[in-house]
Amino acid sequence: MSELDAKLEKAAEKACGSKVRFEGFYPLVETFRGAVVWEGIVTQFESDIGRVYAWAVESDSGPQYVTVLQTPPVDSPLSAVRAWLVSQTKNQIR
């Protein structure tokens, strides 16, 4: 297991409050009006409370580890990224 994989697993466990089991990697590219707005690999985990999606994003202070629980409307790695992107946009508007 790589250092990044271990950090994503730890972030996922913190998000759901229980141990997680690795399910898979999903390389994704999200575009908006023809421009790439996010590109990366989402790691999918399963836990006692359900599915958790995790990935890393670079920031000025170093890597940040994003986790999104599978709750409606989030039902896939892509919808997890989209929900996170919307939350980031809303935070920038405030």
C-alpha cells in the first residue's frame, strides 16, 4: 500500500467512524463547458455505514484529503466529485 493509499484510507475511516475495506480505483475527468475542472483518481471504500469515496487534491499548504459518503444524491465516484465541486463553488461565493 502506498503512502497516499494509507492516507486516503485513514481519511475515509475518520469520515465514517469505522474501519473501511478497499473496493477500487476510479480515474475520472470532470469537464464543464468543454474545460477540465477536475482530474484525478477516486478511491472507493466500503464501511459498516456504507460506501465512502476519497481522493487527494493539491493546495498551497500541501495535499488535502477529500472524503464523501455515499448518501443521496451521491451514488457513484463521479457524483461524489461533482458534489464536492459544487460545495467548493458555494464556499468561494460566500
